[in-house]
Amino acid sequence: MLVLRSRIEMMRWSADQRRRGNRIGFVPTMGALHEGHLALLGKARGNSRAVAVSIFVNPLQFNDPRDFERYPVQPKKDRRMLESGGCDVLFMPDRAEVFEGQEDDRFPLGGLDSYWEGPMRPGHFQGVVNVVDRLFGIVRPDAAFFGEKDRQQLTIIQWVASQQRWPVEIIPCPTIREQDGLAMSSRNRLLDPVHRGIAPMLHMALQAVADSAFTRSVPECLNQGMAVLQRDSRIALEYLGIADARTLRPLEDWADEPQVVALIAARLGDIRLIDNLTLERP
Ligand code: AMP
């Protein structure tokens, strides 16, 4: 596996792959890798002849400086995991290589940041889209892989990709979970044992919503989820809601939206976790 830090070298690699007629698959990450990231890599491997993964802890998307400072870093382990997952090139740029001093592009987000994570994390999605735009400009992938774990991020990137006519196919990947249902996340390792023990309750709450979805009313379903969370006062809920998966608009009744999703965010101690679940119509 090649490890590149320079923008120019990364662009050269990419141009070389294209010259050879190789499709390029790309997985952008912030490192501290786990099975969820490896599933994205596996999907990219099955889709594209040449696969690049980036590790870049994007300062622009952290609205909370403490969250940025303590974000886990494990470069050696990450490299080993990527190597055995079949990654061709690992791109690990520093901030200057990515942004070249230009960090303030504003992208229209179509109001998709008005709900859920948007108000909770001001500037977060602008930061995400900024870095994805920059990385796409360097790596020039044919396909890029994003996890449903970060559902709103995925929806926003799909929307911006079509608006900006990014020549990149955005491919969603299902959420990978621990045995106990907790969605894998780099932040999980920051949980102390007590909070790690109760963290699966987020997924249990989503499951409780899903259990009565479409058969009971939306508020009743949400109450089912709330009932799970109320069993433990150490879970500080930020939101639990149901949305149209395409627009992310909160739903108050089961309209005719073909795709519906339940979303949750909560703090356990000072660690913030998010999760979501697609609700299947019977
Ligand atoms: P991150 O390193 O957290 O920025 O995540 C990089 C990519 O991995 C994003 O597209 C995430 O949505 C995706 N991802 C993170 N956790 C999971 C998971 N548990 N299952 C599937 N994809 C994930």
C-alpha cells in the first residue's frame, strides 16, 4: 500500500490510474478505523480497480474544539487495517495540503442542514462538504463510499453532488454495529465502561420506534423509543425523531414518503453519539 502525504503525488497517482483505464474508488475517513470503515473499503474494493482511502481529521467540521483535540488517533493500527483490507493508496494530507489556505467556500445545502445535526452543530456540514469537495478535487474518484451511520451527512453529500455536478457516484453503505447493537464509531472508544454499557440503548430506542412504525401513529412510536431511554437518566437525549429520508424533514404522520428514517442523538457523559435506522413499510 502506498502512503502519500502530498496533494501533487496523490493527483499523479490518480491521473496514472485513469490513464490505465482503472476505475477509482475513494473512502474518505478521519482515521481511528473500525469495522465500519473496513466495510466501506470492502465495498470500494468490489466496485473499483483502484482504491484510495484518506485519513484527515477535518478541523472545519468540529464545532466543539474539545471534540477535535481528543479525537482518537492510531496511525499505525490504521495502516495495518487498510493494508489487510486491500487499500491501494492511503492519502494522509495535512491541513495546508488540503485547503491551500482557502477554507471558506460556502455551499448551498438546500436546507438539508436545518434539522437534526444542523442546529446542534453549527457549521458542521459546511465543513464536511468543504473537505469532501477538496478531497474529490485531489483524488478525482469515479465512486466515493459513505456510511449510512452518518445519515444526514450522506443525504447532504448526495444532494450537493448532484447540484454541483460532481462527476462522482456516491455509494451508500449500511451501518456496521457491535454485537450489542451499538453503531460502530471512532468516538465509542472514548466512552468509559459505564457509558459504554448503556450506549446500546440508543439502538434499542430506534428499534422500539421501528417495531411499531406504520402501525401506530408517529408520536406513539416516538413515545415507545422515549420509554426505552427513560430507563436510564445518564442518557442525555438531544433528539429522537422520524424523518423523510430524502428531505430529512421531520414527519408528524406517516405520509406517503417511500423512505422513512428514525434518527437519534444523545450525550453519554461528555461523549456525543448519533445513530439512525431506516423504517421499513410492512
Ligand atoms: P469518519 O471517519 O467517522 O468520518 O467516517 C468515515 C466514513 O465511515 C463515513 O462515511 C461514515 O459514515 C462511515 N462510517 C462510520 N461509522 C460507520 C459504521 N458503523 N458503519 C458504516 N459506516 C460507517
